[in-house]
Amino acid sequence: MTEIGVLIADRRSSFTNKLHFLLDREGFSVGKARTCREAFDLASQFHPAVALFGSVAPRANPVDTLTQFINYCPSTSVVWLTPPTDTDQFLQAINLGISGVFSAKTKPEQMLPVVRAAAQGECVFDPDFLKRSLSKYVSAASPRYLHEVSFTDFERAILCKMSDGLSDTEIAAEVKVSHVAVQVHIRHIFCRLNVENRLQAVAWAIRHRIRC
């Protein structure tokens, strides 16, 4: 198996040690950091394909930390493991272009498929956790704005299935079209919403109560 550089930036020793063991057993190369400085130093050494960002020291503004890291390592897929309860910060991080969000309660063994998907450039997230995290920020969009984006029924259905955490392949099977056709429709959705990735589109759908 081709080695994939994975940086685990988290102060929780039990979590990082178990995840390191699991990733190492799968053939991944792993670096561990407990502080922001260590995370940046390791990133400069082996340019990880994926960075899993949890709670690191010092406790600075987490969005500022993510912004600096993304600017420093633009080709690294960043997955956030401990988003703050502040919904505005949460949305700021999503709009930065992070590749995924998961609860801090996510178990190490659950992160293996997440790392594989993020390394392939996919957006990964726990749909239930994302919906709960944005629930306080849900508001009805103005009729004028919804009219401007004006999804087709098919695009709305695909966006709903994306919000439920389905992959392109799973969506294609459910709506009975080709995988390529689903990807074309998703690109159209991104253009309509002026977003860059799946996570941003799903966050928009949750905030604006888009339903099938």
C-alpha cells in the first residue's frame, strides 16, 4: 500500500496513540503533534496529504489556526475533529475549504475510512453531527434568494442526499443515473451556490432548510 502522510494534531494522548497504531498498521506514515508549533514543524518536514486537527495548545482562536495551516499547506486535506460550539466560527472554518468535520467523540477506528477518503480529495463529514452543530443557525432564506438559486427538482434531491452523507456512487444508485451524471449535477449545484466543495454546499443546505 502506498504510504500517505497523515498528521494528527491533538493533545489527547489516548486518541492519537490508538489512531497512530491503526494507521501505521495500514501502512500510512504518521506524524503526531500536541501543539500548533509541532504541527507546523512536522508539516514542513513531510508535507502530509491529510491533517487531522483536534484540540492543540495553545488554545488560540481555532479558525485562525486553521487559516494559517491551510495557507501554509494548501495541498493538505484538513479534517477538523473538535469544532467549537460557536456556530459563526464553525461556518468560517467550513468556508475556508476544510475537507471534513467530525465530533471530538469520534473513535480512532472510525477515522480510517475518513483518512482514505480525504487523501483522495473527498469531503468527509458526519451528517448528524453537522446538522446538530448548525441547528442554532438554521434560518429560512429569503424567497428572493431562494428564487435566485432555483434548483431543479433533481438537483434538490441530490443536494438532500449529499446532506445525508451519501457518496456520489450511492447517490447514483438511488436516483438511477450514472456516477458521471451525478458529478455533473453536483458541479452545477456548486456553481449555483458559489461554493467550492461538498461540505460548503451541505452547510448551505442545512442552514436554509432545504428539503426534498
